[in-house]
Amino acid sequence: MAALAEVGSAGHFRELLQQKGKSLVVVHFWAPWAPQCIQMNDVMAELAKEHSQVTFVKLEAEAVPEVSEKYEISSVPTFLFFKNSQKIDRLDGAHAPELTKKVQRHASSSTISAGRNDNAKEDLNVRLKKLTNAAPCMVFIKGSPQEPRCGFSRQMVEILNKHNIMFSSFDIFSDEEVRQGLKTYSNWPTYPQLYVAGELIGGLDIVKELEASGELDTICPKAHKLEDKYDALYLYFSSVL
């Protein structure tokens, strides 16, 4: 089995990202007490045999907390992908097929020129504009409304539901490009983020302030109650009969 590089400090981690000659670095944030992490280390070792040009690293998440906090590692296993010291992708969970697919894709991709990079940024902004306008009220959270993956996202969903606000959501863990790009696009560095008619309202603190002042009910569209639909149908049939 091919050996994996092991990082034991934040300084060692920085040095590893800055090394020359290997453009792609895959880092496994793991814990020795988690069986799924042990299994994924074996998967990483197999991938290292196939991709000699890629650096595969394991980093014990709890042993180097400053690195784990910087990259918002909230569970193990989590995999981060770096090129030229920049994080380009992320995978949460023990998904060997998805990890293999991501490694193959990033390892085979050529270096993007400056001109193409500008086009990529422009394309991302177009996509982010479409996402923020995908519904009258859009919330970008960690996880889903049914299963939020952080306390702040859970509170945001609870407030919106409490006020019977009609909203759609996007799981930022499902797309690393959106997760990082939206921070720059909206100039708002944290999640959750609430948008109405494509305009950023703010994060959880702002929404709580709007709730306390009563403005939230005037800003966000309300869901139609079932009885309202019945009333509308009654009025319609009354008019045509």
C-alpha cells in the first residue's frame, strides 16, 4: 500500500501546499477513532498508486485545530483539494466513488490561463445571479431545511418557517464553487445568507433584527395557506356557476 504524507502542524501544512512540482494536493481531514476514516485512508493510498503526480495527505483534524477551523471542518472524513496553494474543491463524507471521480477530474485538468480564468469568474457570476434569483426568497444554508448541518442554518430555517415565509434553499456543501464564489459575489463572508428578489438581505443576525422590528413579514413573500386556496376556488366557482 502506498504511503500517505502526514501533516502534524499548521506550519507543515503551509509548506506542503507551497511545494513545487505537484500542482494537486488532496488532504484528508480524519480522526483515528472513526472507522470510516481508516477505510478512506486505504482508498487514498490506492489513488496515490494511480496518480503519482498528486500529493495525498492525511491530517488529524483534532490534532491541528487551527487548520481545521480555518477550513470549516465540522465532521470527518472531509477532503479538500488544493492547486497552487488555493482550495478548489471539497468533499464531505466517506464517498469513495465521488473522491475517485474528483481526483481524476482535477488531476487531468490543465492549468487554466489568466484569460480563461477571467471567463470562468464571469461565468460563475452569471450562475450566482441565476441562483440568487431562482425564487422570490432564496436562502443559502449548510444542509437542507429538513436537515440543517449547522446551528445558524437551523435557526434561519426555523425563523422563516415560523413566519410562514415561502422560500427555496441551496445547500452550499453541495457545490464548493458556489460556496466560495457567493462570499465574493455578495461581499458577505459567512452563511446562512438570505436573498429576496435577488438582493442580499443578510445573515442570521440581520434576519433576527428584522424579525424583532416586524420588518421581516413585509420583506419576504408569504406561503399561501391551504384555506386561502379553498377560498379562492370557492370564489371562482361561485362566479362561473
